[in-house]
Amino acid sequence: MSAFRSIEWLEEGVVRMIDQRRLPHETVYNDYTNYQTVAQAITDMVIRGAPAIGAAAAYGLALTTHHTAADGPYALQAELAQADAVLRKSRPTAVNLFWALDRMASLINRPDWVSIGDMQTAILAEAHAIAQEDVEINKAIGRNALQLIPDEATIIHHCNTGSLATVDYGTALGIIRMAHESGKQIMALLDETRPRLQGGRLSAYELKAQGVPFKVIVDSASGYYLRKGEVDLCVVGADRVVANGDTANKIGTYNLAVVAQANGVPFYVAAPTTTIDMALENGDEIDIEERSAQEVTHVGNWQITPDEVEVANPAFDVTPAEYITAIITEKGIVYPPFKENLAKIMSD
Ligand code: MRU
């Protein structure tokens, strides 16, 4: 398994994930053989990031199929429906989870299965396809973005959107990586991304290993650098982009977008089309996950607040489309008006 690949299928019917909660200090791989523990791994953020969660859910169904004791296709379909329902509840905001489960369901629910063996082969192949396509899509996003990045550029990035948040390679962080590999002089300013510190822990871990120059900054420092005129562009990932272009992403993204616009700095969202949800009209309809108080009261095992304080901990926010310069997808760069142009790209 490559150093940064988030998830892999092992031939004996095991799904292996790098435990992202332990990085960057320890590299630990966890093995899973059933959908219940895969769903728990998604909830607990062993694996996180919109595309990675989608691939994990698909492999959760492949595990169910591989280890089934069902005596025929109908019984297996019923077992998979149960697995689907549990996986669907593992996290609410990233649409890739539901996209991957819907794609798997349209295969699973075919009426013409003749044997369990056929189902095992086809369902595993579909999970592999979801994972492999994601890697190709990420690289296409990186290639499409090159035209937007000056030969010398300072780029602010929020959260982690690299290999670990996808299957391999990455979306917004993949753009930074590809720009560096193509010879551009890149300096990345990585928001540390409170409270789970995906930027300080995971993005920094990836860029360090890839030799991309970067500095970790606290989230509240981005305005300082934007106002000084030292930033050429901001690029972030997405958990859900809806039909009008409003975008849910890691908490703090909205603040960054507003300050970028106030300082005339382009703000780009990098998102595979698997993250675009044309069923929702605007960002107010997105279900925003509220996570545990302990993520805020503690850093690791260290409590930073007084005992028993009240905490609010939304994991994501919505950036209204008017703050987004463009959405970079594998099919091309989408500019405003997003409503028309997203509809066009999604129907191609
Ligand atoms: O809570 P997380 O770590 O799953 O949130 C991840 C993000 O917000 C990412 O920036 C987003 O999923 C894009 S992943 C390519």
C-alpha cells in the first residue's frame, strides 16, 4: 500500500485503511472484514474526506458480499440493503457517501442475478472502479487547474484534501502537488484546521513527504496574509457542492472565502463531479454534521477548557456561490453563473 493511499482491498476479503487519527506520528493500518466496523471507521474518522468516505462505503458492501452466508441472490440483496442503511448513517454531509451507495445499489438491485458468485465478482469490481476512477479524476482536476496557477504562487489551503482524503492523489492538495511537480514555484500556506487539525497533521505530512514547500498557519492567520497581498489564490476541497454552486466544506472555509474576496484574491473549490449534488438547490438544504464537544474542549488528550463548558461544534460550513471564483472539476473549470454551468457540466 502506497504511503498515502487511504484504503485498499486485500485479496483475502479484507479492507485495509491507514488510521488517519494516528498520523503523522504513527503509521498504523487497520483491517476490516464487515460493514459495521467500516461504518464505525467512517464515523470515528479513521478514514475521512469526501471521496475516501465514498470508496470506504463501496468496499463495505463488497466485504458484505464476500463474507456472506446468504443462500441466494435475493437473500444477499436483503443483507446488502441492511448494510447500505447502516453505512448511510455513518456521516451526513459529504455527498460522495450517498453517491457511492446509490451507484452500488443500482448494480446490487438488478433483478437478473443468477448466483452469489456473479454478485461477488461484479460488486467487488464496482467498488474497485469507484476507487480507481477517483484517482484518475483527481489527476484530471490537477491538470485542469494548472492554467489558473501562476508560475510563482503562494496558495492558501484549508483542511486536508490530499491522498488521504481521497483514495490517492487528492483534489485541492493534488492541485498544489501537480503545480509543484510541473515546475511552478509554489509556497503553500496550510491552515491547521481546528478542531481536528487535518491541515497541520495530514496536509503537512503529505506535502513534506512530496517535497512541496509549505508553512503551517493557524486558521486565523489567513486574513493577515491575504491583506498583506502575499497570497495569489486560495484552493479548498468540498464535501457537497449544490446546484447553485453553494459549497459545504470543512468549518472555516466560509471565513476564508469572504476574506479572500475582500482582498481581491481568487477563491477556488476543487471538486470531482461525484461531490456535486444537483438534487439540492441551495446550501441551506445541506445537512451539517455536529460533532462531539470533546473535539473542541481537548487537543488530543489535553483538556484546554474549564470542565463542563458548553460547546458548539459544526464540522462544516457553507460558502455561498458568490464568494467562489470557480469550481475546478475533472471535466473542466466551471465559472459563474454556476446554476447554468454546473447543469451543463453534469449533463455532459
Ligand atoms: O471532516 P473531514 O475531515 O471528513 O472533512 C474533510 C473536508 O472537509 C475536506 O476538505 C473535503 O472532504 C474535501 S476532500 C477532498
